[in-house]
Amino acid sequence: MKENKLDIEFKSTSIGDPDGYRDREASEETFKILVIQQKMIGDVLTSSIICENLKRNFPNAEVHYLIDRFTLPVVKENPFIDEFILFEEAYKRSKIEFYKFLKQISKSNYTHVFDAYTKLESLLISKFSKAKFKYGFEKSYSKFYYTKTVKMTNNVKTEAGSAIENRLNLLHLMSGIKTYNNKPKIYLTKKENNDALEKFKSLKINPKQCIMISAVGSGLKKSYPFNYLAEILDLIVDKTKNNLILNYMPSQQKYIDEILNYCNQATKNRIVDHMEMKGLRDFISVCSQCRAIIGNEGGAINMAKALEIPSFAIFSPWVTKVGWNSFEKSSTNDSVHLIDYYPELYSKHAKKYKSKANELYKKLKPKLFLDKLTNFLNKI
């Protein structure tokens, strides 16, 4: 797999009507497919299942994945992706640079586009691709850009959750497609696994006696109140006597200091201070060795699930739970959301309450789900 900025000429391919391909011989036809998913880590990881299922349906196809550069680590080494098309910050800042990018896309001879992002930038990318078949989500403006569209829904049918189901619905706009897998996966190299084990060994810590903590979300509106989280950490240490590895960005250090101020001394003694994680791949490899991950729902939880690491997620009050509480029946995953305990507070879609997130978070007191968390700890 290669990183690609579209500075090379791709080979041209021809295509018939894919709606006519339904047998295994048809799956050997050569298509050149662009899958688009910009923005956040969880979204990019989730949409990688589109790439996987396309490649498994059409092994000889070229499958390219257009993503933001900072999200590359979660899909790096994915064997079902032939090329990564990196959407750079410069394209967002400069209309001229974005136009140059679009011109390169137009020369790339794509036959199909699956746009899982369906925002202005990706609409234009789809349009400039000149692909005969373009698929995206149904919005008031999207029908002018795509061959077919599908409406996003929160009416889930499986434990995969709506985020995954919606992407599979997008995939199935191409007739005759078979779903081989509905669960995102992260691929680590043998060296990455060994390097992670060496980190634990150097600290004289058993990784299976470590729990990763998603300590701070991407913002305060996605971060469980620090005094409440400290109460949770105290419980984990008391019940398991395990070490805790706190996951956070360097810019969030002041929040970590505040969390630890609320913790008791026994918990502070169990915090792993010197686990070096230089980047996202480092975090992924370290997390892959841990016993479980607990904390704020978000990218870290999604990555852990893709590593088959047991997870316990605390949802922000304004995030839709049915979208991301995936695989809680077949795997050791669990989660809590304010709507579980106070459904009467939600007369509208959860996203409508984003401005009240901090106020609503205060109602999700640890005592509401301590038994559920304890059961999770017992399972792992």
C-alpha cells in the first residue's frame, strides 16, 4: 500500500454496468474505486469496511481511500486498500490548492465513487472524478451529484449500530454486492506488537494487568466530568488492583492534573507515568496489549474495538448511542448514556442537546452505573 497525493498517473480501466454483475466471474472485473471519508478517526476506521467489502467482492479492483492525513494511522497496513489519497490541510485553506487537487482527481480515471462523507468538499471531489457510478447519502442537494443515494437512518437492525449499517447501505447501492464483514479492524505489524511489549517490559509491567483509560474526549463536551471520572478510576483500581494508562493529548495535561487531584492515593499509585506513546500508531499498539479500555466514547474506544479489546464507553449526552454502541452482544463491550437512565429528557434528537452537554453530564452520576461497570470488570 502506498500513500498517494495524486502526483502519479494511474492506469485507465473500463467498466460495464455493475448492476449486471452478480456471479463470481463478475467479481473479477477490474474497477477503479474511490471511497471518500474525511474528518474524524472513528469515521475513517468505520468506513474502511466499505473498502474491505469492495475488495473482497472485486479482488482485481483498485480500491483507493481518500482521508485526512491525521487519520492515516488507523487504516495503515489495511490489506484491502491499494492506495491512500491524503486530503491535506492546504486544500482546506486555499481554494487554489483545492482546485489543483480536484483537477488531479479528474485525471485519475475512477469508475466508481462511494462518498461516505457527503459534504461540500466530497461532493465536489465526486463530481470532478468523472466516475460513471457515484454513490452518496441522501441530502437535499446530493441527488444532483450522485448516481444513487441512500438515506441515513438511526433505525438499527443489528448490533453493529447505525454508523456501520448506514455505510453498508451505501455499499449496497451497487447491486449484487455481498457483505463479507461488518466489523472494522486495525492491522498491526509484528514489529509494532513487539515494540509495544518491549515498552511494558522496560517498565516491568504486565500489560494484561493494565487498563487503558480514555481520560479526556476530543473536547469538553465529549468529556465525562473530571470528578465523576476520578470516582470511576478509584473503583477500577479498588476492584482490579490493575495499573491505569491514561490516554490524552499533550495539550490536555491540565485536565489530567485536575482528574488526578480528585483521585485517591491508591489510584494515583497505579497510574503509569512513563509509557512513551509518540503517535497514534504507538497508542494503538500499546492499547492492543491492554486488558481493556474504559472511558469517554470516541476514537480511542473505536480503535480498541477494532483491536478486539474489551471496552466500556461513557457516551456524551449529545451523541446518539445507537450510532456507536456496536458489538455489545457478541463481544465484551458495554456502554452507558444518559438516555438509559433519563429517557424523558430526550424529546428531540440527541444532537440537539449539544449546547447543554455540560449540564446534562452532571445528571449521569457514577452511582447510576457502578453495578454495570463492576459486572464489566468481572467479565474481563
